[in-house]
Amino acid sequence: NRMDALRQRGGKYLATLQPEKAMADFERCRMLGGEESDLSYRMGLCWFYAGVYGMAIREFSHCWEVCDDELGIGAIYWSMIASWRSGRGANLLQNYREDMNVGHHTAYAFAVRVALGKISLEDALWELDIEREDLEFSMMAYGVAAYCEHIGERETAQALYREILERESFWISFGFLAAWNDRKRGRQC
């Protein structure tokens, strides 16, 4: 019943792609009064990894209502991808602002800007080609790959998903984990 221990264990379950176990710990944290924006974000990731995109969208929408810009850009990013995968409109995209204080979540903002047409796909692919940091690359590329998949550029999407998994020096990122989970679930090559 120690909230800090449950939160830590839930994070470990999330990082090892055990979303059901993670959700149980995060829900218990909620009942104990944990930080709602953090828990909502992580619950959204759990639903996303479980492939239950409607619930992921719902959770990220709730996260957006209670979080700051830094976490908000992550909610927009993951909700956008979940929306595309479930055939829904990406409603949280309308909340993106150029002046958002995204903190260290610049990779999320990059992918969102691509989806909104503020960065061309050609420029985005060039940026990805020169990105040397695997953490940044995994987050940027996962969002751009999902966008490519959404607009019917399947070969480009598959190439990006494969590169994310080949660049494994920072495997713990949510983007790398999502790509790994997608492959395991048969969503990509």
C-alpha cells in the first residue's frame, strides 16, 4: 500500500511491457491520492501498449485536462497515434500551440508538428537521418512512422520502425518500447 513503491513497480511493469500489471499498480496509486497527471499519462501508455486505443485516447484526454505543457505534448503525441490506429480523429492535436513549453519533450513536439504540416515529411526524414541520439530518434521516428502509416506511406513507416529497433542503445524509451511491442503484436516488420 505504499504509493511510492507501487508507482515504482508500475513503472517497471510498463517498461517491461506488462501493461495490465502496471495498470493495477497505477490504479492503486490513484486510490491513494497519487499525482493525477503522471498517473493518467502512464495509464494512457498502458492502454496504448495493450492495443486498447479507445481507452488510451480517453486517458490521454484526461491527462491533457490536468497537466502542464510539458506532459501535455506527450498526451497529444500518444493520443494522436492512438486515434489514427482506431480510425478516429486526433482531437487533441487542436490543442498544440507553437509556444508550448514542452521542456525536454522536443521529440514529441517534432512529430506533432509533422502531423500538423508545420514540418514537411521530406524535412522530417532529413532531420531523422542526421539525428544521432537514439533516445531522440526513437521518439521522433515513432511519431513520424505512425504519421507515414496514417497517410499511406507504409514502406517509409516500416523502414522507420525497423531503424528504431536497430538503434537499441536507449531501448527504455517509450518510442522504442512501442515499436518493439508493435512488432511483437504483428503490427510491423
